[in-house]
Amino acid sequence: MECNDLRCPVHGSIKTRGMQMSGRVVSDKAKKTIIVEIDYTRYIYKYERYLRRRSRIPVHKPDCIDIKLGSTVNIAETRRLSKTKSFVVTSVVK
Ligand SMILES: [Zn+2]
């Protein structure tokens, strides 16, 4: 499928570099932006336990990728696309 979105990693002119993650789509209210929630754990040596954290990242959604609420997506870091967005969806896991 083709798209005319300039901010598409496949058909547009943006390059991805830096972090790559996958997370759950928790909001698709905006036209070209989705909110992806990421659960991660970090080991804390002092307490010998894992710290569980959750973060929400605004991610650009290109026109050629169809995304449903609750699905899991792969995202990659790119240049800053707006005040809060610097990630783009690369593929849908399920
Ligand atoms: Zn595209």
C-alpha cells in the first residue's frame, strides 16, 4: 500500500535512528498520532528487586499503517516531528 505521508518511514523522507521499542496502543483519538504505552522493568540493586514502570509515548502514525486500539506496535525513534512526537510506528505486531 502506498501513501503520501512525508513522515512515513517507508514512503516518506524520515529516517529512524536510536531507540526501538514495542508497546500497546492506548489512544487513537488524534488523526495522525497514537499514544503507545510501554511497560518496563529495571533492576534495583539496593533492594534486589525489579522496579516496574510504565510510560506513555506520543507516536506518529503514517497513513499506510492501519492501527486498532489495544494492538501491539513496533515503534522507532526519529527526528522531532512536533513538540511532543519523536517516534514513528514501523509495524504492527498483532
Ligand atoms: Zn507509507
